[in-house]
Amino acid sequence: MSFFKNTLLLKRIVILISFSIVTLILWNTYSFFKRFKNEERLKMEIVATAIKEFATNQDLNADVSLEDKIIKSNTSIPMILVDENGNIGRDSYLNIDTIKAKDPSYLKAQLEIMKEQNNPIEINFAKNRKQFIYYRNSDLLNKLSYYPLTLILILALFLSLIYMMFTSSKIAEQNKLWTGMAKETAHQIGTPLSSLLGWIAILKMENVNDKYVNEIEKDVYRLNTIANRFSKIGSLPKLKKLDIISVTKNAYEYLEYRSSKQISFKFISNEKKLFCNLNEELYEWVIENLIKNAIDAMLGKGKLTLSIASENNKVILNISDTGKGMSKSQFRKIFNPGFTTKKRGWGLGLSLSKRIIEDYHTGKIIVKNSEVNKGTTFQIILDKVT
């Protein structure tokens, strides 16, 4: 519990720090943007003054090199000079693509952009003649406007990495917890199992009906198998070359004998023997999970079919039922831990089955097809060995 509390506290601290950093970045960037924009405005006002002085100077011998230098110093801010009627004079623009500017429509489009970005600077000449300088933000100022977004994306990536680290740590801690519980369960079951085996021996000596004793013995060995399964959780199981038809049939027949007689069981195989690398106890666990799910889906009444076939170098196993089925949107979700369509269920059976088949046996398990109120078919694909 302390781990989860510490993790939650760390997450809150990281979120708070990140929010503070983002706020500080946005505020500083905004302040810098406004300051830089004001400086560009001031620069254009100086250019406007230079244009006015250059245009109104009547002395042909006067030195206008300073005004000319000021006008030419603007190498970054695109601008257009228009008259009081809004007409653009010839070559009355600066820092605009000279080739594209030959097209009047391009200049008009640029002028509209400038009108949206900044208020014009008015130049008053003699005889109430006026001109206006329109300008847009420099490329540097435009890039600066995207700077906060870039930083936020980088920060989001950083936070995502932190989140993934915390999540993986949490999952690892949960896996250790479940593994420990499973192994402890197997250990606890071992003691009464030994006692039950002793009682079975006594029953045999007391000449109790062999049929009953055999069934009790089967269930005791069944409990022993379950204990072995739990003890193997969290460790890499050993695989052996086994006849998958025989192993599957053992799990199938055990549940068939103990299920409702209103369910019709059918086992289909065109092959006598097919070999795969299997861990018998874990593989049988998968078959049992799928059969039990099928029985639950049919509410104890219907038809269950299990078929095994060989295709090239693969063994294909299908388990079909005539139960309530599911929508296509649930095909992948159904293997997620905790996802269940049952009113009472943990949502661990199919998740565990997927892990056993795909991680331990390097096979594949899928929902082959399903239709609401008609049934479902699960498919297992494993490598065939010779």
C-alpha cells in the first residue's frame, strides 16, 4: 500500500511541477512576444518617419543617406506602402518575394494578412496627402509564437515517459503480488491434499464402492493439478513434446462428465495424434477456461463443439458454443485483464489463457467469430512438431 501511496504522491508532485513550468514558459513567452512585437512596431514607425523625410525633402543637394540607410535596414519585416485610396504603388513593398509580387492578387492577399496582424502606420504629407504602411510579423516573431507549443509537446513527451515508468512499476508490483498469492495458495492447498490422499487409501481398505472412490480420487488429483498450476505462475514453464489430441481430450472429458446433461458435447479430430510442445497443466487450464466460458455463455443449455485439425505446420483448435455471443467491438477487449461480460467474474480467465498460449507456448488465441444470440468460436493456433 505504501508503494501506491508514494506513487500517487509523486504523480501529484510531478503534475504540479509540470503545470508550474508550463505556466511560467507561457507567461515568459507571451511577455517576450509582446515586447518583440512592440519593438517591431517602433522600428516600422522609424521607417515611416524616414520615408516621410525622404519624400518631403526638396533640397536636391541634401544628404539623405541616413533616411535611405534606415529604410534599407528593414530586412526582416515584410511591408507594403499604399496610398489613401488603398492602392499599391509600383515597387511599394519590401521583404516580399519579388517574383510572386508581380502578381497583383498575391500582393492583395499579403495586404489582407498584414491588416489582420497589425494596425497601419499613417504617414502625413503636405496638402493632406497620406500614405499607409502595412506590415506583418517577421519570420522570427512567427516562429516565436510556435515556441510554447513545441515546449509543451516536449514536456508532454517527458510526462508520458514518466507515466509509463510509474505504470510499469505498478504493473510489476501487482504481478509480484499476484505471483506471491498464487504460490502461497498452491502451498496452502498442498497440506489438505496430502491428508485427502490418506483418506482415499483408507476408503479403499474399507471396501467402499470403487466407482465412488475413483471419482473422489480424480477430484483430488484435480486439486493437485490446480495447485501445480498456481505454483508455476510467475516462472517460465517447461514444455514437452505431447500429443495435443490426448491432452485436450482429457480436459474436455473431465468437464463433460461434470457439466449439465442439457449441453451436447462434441469432439472432432480427423487425426489420431498431433504433437506440439506443451506444458500439460497450463495448456489444460486454457481448455478448461474456454469450455467453462462456453458453458456459462449458454446458461447451461446448448451445443459445444471442440475440433482439432492440422494445417501445414500448424495445429488449429476451435471451441464453439451456441451461447449469447458478443459484438465485434469486444473481440479484443475480452482478453484484457478485468474485462468480463459476466455479472459475477474477475475477468482473468481469458487474460490468463492468452498469456499461457502466446507468451509460454508462442501460439495465438483469438475470437474467430461471434454473433450476438447465436454463439462464439475461439481459436487456438500452435506450432506442430514432428
